[in-house]
Amino acid sequence: MKWGVRARLLDTRPLRGSRSFRDLWIGTSVSQLGGQMAGVAVLAQVWDLTGSPLGTGAIGLATGLPMVLFGLLGGTLADTFDRRAVVRATTAGQLLAAAGLCAQALAHNRNVLLLLALVAVGASCGALGAPARRTFPVRLLPGDQVAAGLALTNVSFQAAMLAGPATAGLVIARWGAPAVYAVQAVAMAVAMLTVIRLPAMRPEGAETDGGRRKRRRRPERGGWGIVLRRPTLWGSMATDLSATLLAMPTALFPLVNEVRFAGDPRTLGLFLSAVAVGGITAGLLSGTVTRWRRSGLVQLSAAGVWGLALACFGLAEPLWPALGCLAVAGAADTVSVVTRSALVQLETPDVYRGRVSSVEHVIGVAGPELGNFRGGLLASATSASFSLVFGGLSAVLAIVAVAAANAPLRTYRTPSAAAKPAVPGAADAAAAAGQVC
């Protein structure tokens, strides 16, 4: 089916057609911006307190470990209780953690452990709520608009990555870290209000007693077992893990900058911005991708482009070609993330979505971190260029292997526009659905 120029741009049907999704998108966008700003404030405060890269590195442990440890537990909660209630409770915890960060900054706290503890509390609450939150778009939107909704969310995340750190720097310079933490607290309050407005979203397939809902026992099967039993799920997640574990470049940026561009901090910032610019551009032009129903093939192709772009970055000596490679990688990453997220949610029965989302969340957190460690370790034994090229090409080969071994993923098609909305509030979105291929 032929599409017009507008259809190739960012697909905004979910925002126009579903008030519930619109509320969710606004709250998520605001909280992401506040989180990016707070991350800079934490980094600056820890550096001020310790003056040590070990101290700033501890921030990664304070955020990463809770995400992994509590992410899987969050999946069980999402498949046992009303998911709106889970997200409401965990968002309240994040709000309290943000208020605590603001209070300790106003009190001129000099104890770095207290600061990191508050960061860990916020990360733990976020990890507990993340699996339930990931199930919202597929419950609020018709099947053919899920990918479009995820693309909108990804665009807001990329925009927050681009604008948040710069804004935080300006606010810290003018008013100090307490002001940034106050912004984060306000952002979490907005997110809390938007979650309250959502419809109840209890897991489907729950036990009933005479037409009345019974309290569900703890689910009998874990997320990993569910994923491994479904080829489309393990194939999609293996594709993502191959791309991040074998080709994640962020840890190599300082070394590349030092070797090729004399350690100019402005260049280092451009590396990070180029990835975000590519991601935002792909998001703004995502209408074509989100309307393609061969989402498995799209994810495999985009992940392969990611690996090739980073291998080319490893060889690019001049600045502008290097930035171009990173922009292409960022765009490919956005396409891969959007298609994978939609596929995982659509392919998972609702009664299992929380646990499967928790596995996706853990892979999304652990893959990049382990990939950065792998890249740095290999570069320390060889060079940054070798690590980037070897990692990028290895990722491509691994993705080709997944594609060859997983025919269900290669041939997967997203549901048509006739997919039945799952909860009240999605019917209005289904009525507004446009033509798709």
C-alpha cells in the first residue's frame, strides 16, 4: 500500500486516538527529562564529594545493581497485581527518593553513601515498576499502533537525553544541585498524576470465583522459561543482546577522543550527541517503520546496521565521518528498540507480560553495561579501533546466526488493525486507526 509523505513521519495516531496513552506519554516524557537532569546533578555532586573516578563509577553500581535485582521481581508483581497500582506505588517511591535528594542537597550533605543510597532507592523503585509500565502501550492501543506508541516514547527519551544534561548544567550553574533535584521531584509528581488517570489494568486470565475476581497466587512460571519456549521472543532478545553485548561503544569514546582528537571535551560531547541526534531523527521519521508488519525482519536488519555503523566508526579518522557513523548507529538502535519492544509485547500473552517484560528490562540494562566492559577490556589489550571493528563485525555475525536459526522471527508479522483493544480507553484509539500496509 502506498503511503503519503505524512505517513512516513512520526506516527501520532496513538496520541490523537487514546487519551489514556496520551496521559501516559506526557508523564513518561516529563519523568525522563527529570531523570536525565538529576543524573547530571548526582554525577556533579559525587565528584565534588570524592574527586575520584571510583566515586563516580559507584553511581553505576548504585543504579545498575538494583535494576537487575529488582527487575525480575517487578515482573512477578506485574503478573500478580493490578499493573496500574504497581506503577502508582513505585512512582510514589521514586517521588520520595527525588524529594530526599533535594533535601540532602539543601542540607549540604557531605556523606556520599547517603547520596548513593537515595540513588539506589530511586533505581529500585523504577526497576520494580518498569515491567508493569512496559505492558501499558499494548493494553491501551490497538495492535497496529503499538509500535507507533513505542516510537513516540523512544523519541521523548532521545529528546530527554539530548536536552536534559545541557539543561541540568545551566540550572546547576545558576541555582545549584537542589534546584535540579526539585525539578525531578516535580516531574515525578506529574508522572504520578498521569498514572492515576489511567484505567485499571489487571493481568488477563486471572482466576475468578463465581464471577468475582480472586487474588492471584504467585505465577508458577518465570520469565526466562516463557521466553525460551517462544522462538520469536528468544530470537528478538538474542538479537538485542548480540548488538549490545558485542558492540556497545560508549566506554571507548574517551579513548577514541584521546587518540584521534587530542582529548577535546567538546568532541567527547559530540560523540554522545550524535547518537542521540540519530535516534531522534529515526524517531521523527518512524511512520514508515512502525507501519511495516514484518517487524522481526526490521529488527534484525536494524541491529545489523548498528553493528556495521560502529565498525565503520572504529575506522573513521576525520571527525565528521565519525559523527555520521554514530548518528547512523543511533538511528538503527531506535528502529531496533521500537520494533523489538512492540514484538515482545504483542507476542506475549497478557498473563505473562509482566515477567517477560522483566526479562527484557534486565537484558536492556545488563547488555549495554557488560558490552561496555567487554569493549574496554578488549581495547586495553589491543586498541580502541580494533575493539570497535571486531565488536561491530562480531555483532553482525551473531545477528545473522540468529536470523538463520529462527524462521519464526524472520517471518513474524504484527497484528492487523482488526486487533481487539484490551481495556476500556483503547476503543477510541481503534476507531481512529488509519490505513496500514
